[in-house]
Amino acid sequence: MTEKVCLERRDFLKKAAQGTLAAPMLAMLPGLGEAQEVKKLAAVAPAHKAAAVPAKPKVVVSVKDLGAAGDGKTKETVSLQLAIERCSSLGGGEVVVPAGDYLTGALSLRSNVVLRIEDGATLNGSPDMTDYPYAQVRWEGHWMKGYSGFINATDAENIGIVGPGKIVASPTIRGRLERSTGVRLPALLEFNNCKNVSVENCYTQQAGMWSIHPVYCENITFKNVVVKSGADGIDLDSCKHVVIDGCDFDTTDDCISLKSGRGVEGNTIGRPTEDVHISNCSFKDQVWACIGIGSETSGGIRGVHVENCKCLGAGTFAIYIKSRPGRGAFIEDIYMNNLEVSGAKLGFLRFNILNSGVTDTPNLVPGDDGIPTIRNFHFSNIKVTDEPVLVDGTGIHPKKPLDGFSLTNVTGTCGTMPPAGERPRGFSDKIPAMITLANINHAVLSGIKVKVTDFKGPMLATSNVTGAGLAGAVKIDAADMPKVPDPILPPATPYQLH
């Protein structure tokens, strides 16, 4: 067993310049990397909070020194976890995984430890469920019993995962919940109540469960990460001060989903997802959306900034903002600029604040308080290619209209209707217009210069919309409006957290 004690400051900086230590630590130092230098999309965008400067690494521990074989057959959980614990005990630093195939169960990161997975190294998840300890996990807005994430951390600070190696879940663990028990299956990467988290320059692959799931985390950076998932890519769950930059998503559900809890439980806890910056990413999704906001929004979602991204495929809409009465809270200050959109089977953008996501009586926020407040949704410089529609914006509750919506400078082609036999789930044979809007105050439409192909209807249809750029809109027929849910009454016995 060997350990490399850090050199004096001069020699440490020399090593950093050579790239041996700089990447993981620079990723955690805001202001020193591109991931933290995100251009603001609007003057009202909140300032990005600077992360605390983490401790400098003191040791470098190789997992080979703790007995890891890297032969793809030997289960390496003990050796890898011992390397993490040793690095932490000695004050923090790097745990290095050299080239090889490492079969392992769940691993827990500790504060001030960076896990470096070198070129040619792969961490392969064990197929045995006994290798993933039980824990309290959040699943679709509720805290419940579940299996720990493959690589996880709880109450940790200044942690990182750096490639260019791979993290691959067991392909034999399929689905979201264990059928026999209802216990939630392990996420690939899961961080719970952590600060100053960096994941960069690595390849991740998950089977049927959410791939990357930070919960209650603050100051998080994902940079140049390949996310290949049989479910969601990154689920931000009641997190704040987040940067996702230069990542490549290929998923079977939402590429990125923003959440904050469900019903009375999430509303009482009241931890929003806020100050999220997404830039320079490419998205390809098979079933749902490139970026989904909701539907678990009971803690609130605000301050989301998306810029310079390519949406290359989606099973529904490229951008999908969703919730329902009973959630409460808010979705506000959403800014998206300079997006290229193609391959979204239903269109560019949808709002559905009426009936998205599961409902679970009696865990509902009753009355008008349970109708989410929505305001300030702004989209600019959008280029679309052969999209069926631009905006499906009718799914808004008339008691709480969207206050502030703009769609400006849109170019490309739309109105491309898929053949009847190839229309995806949710595609309507009776689309009122390329842009349909309902229950919106202070809307602004300008610079919309798209070429409409085989769609023969109007460009714009509205109902109960005020603002600018609405001239020539036709009125949406009442039969084409979505049903407004019945009011949610207070339960006979109030829901209690337990």
C-alpha cells in the first residue's frame, strides 16, 4: 500500500498545471471554469451564488493499493469503499480508479474526496440487490424506503466525480420499483443534502431507473458528462445553485427534470429547486421531453435559465412545463434562449398545469392554494425544424392565469403533421393552431417567422389572453379546451407528515 502525500504549494500548483490534479478541483471552484461562467439570459436573472472554496487535496489513494483487482469478476466493494474512507480519514484528496473493470456494489463518497475514474476504467454496478443498502430516498416527490444509489453521498461537502472513465449500472436491475416489495430501485448517482458537488468529463449509463438524482443539494456542477439512460437523465430535486454545461443526453424519459416534492408533504417541507443554469447541452429523448419542469412542484421551481442547447428528439414536446391542482407552490422565472429544436414528436413547447402527474388523496393542497402560481415564462431565439406545432399553451387554470409569457424571434419550419398511423401518444387530430394560448396575462409574441408546411389552420388561437402581438388570433372553440379539474376539498382528516 502506498500513499502520495501532497507536495508543498509550489509543487502542487505545478502538478495542477500539468493536469494531474487541476480538473476535479477547478470544477469545484466557481469562477475558474466555464461551467460557472454562465451568461445571464435576462437582466432579472439572479446572481449565481459562489460555492465555498473546498479544501485542497492532501493525499492520492489508488484503489489498487487497497486490494482492488479490476478484473471485472471480483466484487470490489470493500476495496473501493476502504480507499474512500482512507482518503477521507487522511484529510481528503483523490481516490484514483486506474484502467480496468471494477464490479462493485453501492459506494458512498465522503467530504473532501474526489473520485477520479481514469481512462479505460469502468465501475460496473453489482446485479445483487443486497449490495445496495436500504436508505430513505425521495421518489416522485415523497420520501420512502429505497435502495441506495450506486454511487451516493449524504451530508457531504466538496465532493467530485471526474472521468474520463465510465460508471455503468447493472443491466439486470430494471424498472423503477422492485415488484415484490415496492421499494425504489437504486439510482446511478445520488447525492442527498450535499454542498459543492462536481461531476465532469465522464460517461454514465443507467438501465431502468433515474440516472442522476441530487436531492436537497447546493452548488452543483455537471460538466461534459455523457448521460445515457433507460429513464430520466438528471433529476434536480429541491436543489439550488446548479450548473449543467456541455452535457450530452440520450434518454428514454426526460433528459433533465426539475422537481421539488409532491402534495402537502413537499409543500410543507417547502424546499424549491432554484437558480438552475443549463447551457451548451444536446438532448435526445425517446418517450417524454428534453427538459421537463414538474410535475412534482410542491416546493416551487424558480430561476431556470437555459441557453445554447440542441433538442434533437423528444417523445412529446422538447420543453414541457407541468403540474396540477393539489401541488400548490409556484413555477416562475423561466428563461430559455437560443435553442435548436428538431425531432420532437408533438412540438416545441407545452404547458399543462391542469392534470399532469399522479394524484394521491389525501396528500393534496386543497382549494385555490393548491393551484400552482405560474409567472414569467420567456423563450427567445428559437429555431425549429419540421415540428408539428410551436406551442400548446391551453393547459392553464383560469383561476390562476400565467402572468408574463413571451415568445420572440422564432424561425424554421413547423406544421409538419405525422401520418395518421405514425402519430405518437397524445397527438391531437384537431389542432386549433400552431400556437394555442389560454388564460395568460401580459403575453408578448414577436418575430415569429416560421414556414408552415402541411398544416392548414391558423397560426394563432387564443382564449382569455391579453398582451401584445395577438392580432389576427382566432378564438379557441370551447370543445378544444382542456377540462378544468374539480375543486380539491379539504380532507376530513388533515394529512400529517409521518
